[in-house]
Amino acid sequence: MRAGRLRTGLKGWGGVGAMAFACVLAVLAALLLPMVPWHGTGGGGGGADDDGHGVARGSQARAAEECTAPEKQTLEPSGDDGPTIDEIRARKGEKRKLVVGVDQNSYRWGYRDPNSGGDAELEGFDIDLAHRIAKDILGDEDAVQFKAIPTDQRVPAIQDGRVDMVVRTMTINCDRLQDVAFSAPYFRTGQQVLAPKSSKITGYNSTLAGKEICTAAGSTALSTLEQDQQDGRLAEGVDLRTTVPNQLDCLVRLQLGEVDAVVTDGALAASQAAQDPTVELKGDAFTTEYYGVAMKKDADDLVRRVNRVLEEWRADRAGGWQHSYDEWLSETMDDAAKSLPPTPQYLRRS
């Protein structure tokens, strides 16, 4: 855990304040971090709730019968080095860093606090985890280079080798497992609806009929809604045409009155509601999903190493998972027990 971080309480902002915050973050996104270039669309799929709704929604996942629990499709933890880790350590000088794809405008997950002044450092729950992994692999929590990645570029950035891993509120699902490897889950969440408090929308139900919904391109929210619309589970007449590169852009669209609601992970929606007290979560989560660290398919040594880091992070009572949760997320979410992933289960592949 890094010391000396400045936490600024943003609760109580009105819509204008939240808009200013969003605009500042958008400017910072353009200026302060290198943006991974776009080359197409990656990712997709969805989660599953306790009664089986929406299990592995993509067509690839439906055909992949062996992938019924994507959060369990990972390798056993290990502290051994291997070719991927050796390559990272072999980097010279200032390039000897772990390159991590992150978000920089998801409040309390990966963002720059505009009130901290100067060159605001990235901070948040995902950023804490990235520093922890860098400390384990390179011996220095600051030996990490962050690259801002749009939602739909997370998978391509890994496949192209532009990043070593992505730590960016990324849901583990069967479709993505066709293209990247995941760590064990480190956070539990689910899709939820965000709308103005004055809205008559009450959740993921018939009150969405005829409404325009914003989602991030390449997100599980979009693929879930598209599949539900195709299967007749989505309310009639819902307009899904509004997609944006990053989730914060949906909050701006909602504030401007350009859309009626936002659908995203409940963990992210709670953070957006904390930014703007004129909006709120509507209804319960309608899927269950797990965030994981994404890496290249053949990077077995790195996957095992990250899984060991996650076990240690979760067990560390002084500066681990619970500490980061309390610092960043406890004010916006119900309680840690609802967010902790299940006890990891691993594949025994040599």
C-alpha cells in the first residue's frame, strides 16, 4: 500500500460539480497518460446470477460447454519465474517496468484526483493491485508503467503486446477466455441500472421499455443487453445505439439528458452515483460477475505469479484487499462481504 495518498470526499456534489469532475477527468485522459490506439473491438460476453440467468451469454461461450464457470479457468498459484517474467525483468533502465493497462477515469478504481494538484498520480482499487504485482515481480511498487486503455481495447492491447496485463475492472467471461488468460477473480459485482433519481425506471425490468440506454463499447453490459434483446428478455423498444469508449462518458450523457439510463457493473455504477447525487442505482444486480487480471494466453508463469500475489493480497490484513476496499470503495458500496470473490479454484495444468 502506498502512503500519503490524498482522498477527497466528493459526496454531496451537485450535477454541475459532477460534470466538472467528469470534464476534468476527460481532459486528463487526453493529456496525462499515453492512450493505446484503437484497432477494433475486443471482449464481450456476460456473467451469471445465482439462478443461472445469463450464464456466459456470447455465442462462442454457448458452444464452449467446458466453460460454464469462467472464474475457475485459471492456473494454480506459483512463485516460480518463467519466460514471461524473465522478459519483463530483462528490460533495461527506465523501461524495466511492468506495463499495465488501466482506466484513469473510473472514480475510486483507477482515476486522477483533480483536487490533488500538480501531476496527479493514478489511484484507486485497481491501481493498488497493479502496484502490488509490480512489487512482487520487480521489487518496486513504483516500477509500473500505466497505459490508459478504452474498454473495447483491453483484449487487443494484450494480444498485441502493448501491455503485460490489464487491471481495469475487467470481467472474466467465456468469450474473453478464447483470447486472453485470466487470474483468479479479485472482485465480485454484477450489472445494474443507473438513472436519475427522478426517473420512473425502477430496475432491469419493463420500466426500461422505450428508453435509451448508454453502455461502453466492448463491455459485458453491452453484450448482455444485446443478447437479452435478441432472446426477448429485454424490455420492448429499448434503444442500445449509444455506446462510448469509456464508462464515465455514459455518466456525462446521462447528465446531459441524452440517454435515459446507464447499464454497467454495479461497482462502477456505485462510484458514478457517488460523483453525482442526482443519480442512483435502480434495482438489484441482474448478473453475477467477477473481475480478474487479464494476460496473454501463453503467459502461464505470469498468470501463476499473479494468482500467488492475489492470495497474499487477500490474506494481508494490514495492507491488502480489505485495506484497499476500506480506503476506496467502502463509502460507495454496501459491504466487503458482497464484493469478495469465492475461494479460488484452479486448473491443475502443468
